[in-house]
Amino acid sequence: QLQASGGGLVQAGGSLRLSCSASGRSLSDYHMGWFRQAPGKEREFVAAISWTGGSTFYTDSVRDRFTISRDNAKNAVYLQMNSLKPEDTAVYYCATNPGPIYSSKRTHSYDSWGQGTQVTVSS
């Protein structure tokens, strides 16, 4: 089971680091993704990382501000979020991607989801 943590309330321009961990499952077997969902909106893709950590992919709105990384020895995936904006406010979810395309933006490419962590950015 995946668990996302590290969310909170931060002012615009601030930073947060989200973590995703798993119990009873090795994340190193999967490509991983981060998604977010704001109230009244669909869940959207944020970032993805290949199972080795050698390749990363971002949605345009977070590129150059967010960094996805992983530590397979610690069975964890991270999302470093800098220069946060009010429009980044959402519940953030991590998810495992068992398929061949690590950079998929499609939710149905991901087979297991964490419970989400709330990120709120005040203006």
C-alpha cells in the first residue's frame, strides 16, 4: 500500500517535499508517478520517473519548479516542489506504473494509488 506524506500549508514562493513510501511492495519494480487533484477538477498528471530513476518527465506547468526523484534502497519516491504557486493547491497522489511507458500521463496506466496528501499554497 502506498502512502504519500509531506503536504502542508505554505506561502507562495515556498517549498515542500513530498514523499511516497510503500509497505509490502517494492517500488523499484515500477515506474512511478505523481498526480494531483484540485477541488472540482479532474486528477492531473504532475511528474513521472522511470524505475531506475534515470528518466524523468513533467507536465509543462511544473517543469523547472518541481523535481521527482527516487531512492530504491529506501523504497521511496519524492517530489521536491519549489516556487510554489496558489494554483499548485491540490491533493497530491503517488502511483505505481507497471507498464512499459514510464512517462504516461494517463491515470489508467497506474495500478496502485496512495491516499493523497494535501498541499495548500496561500497567496
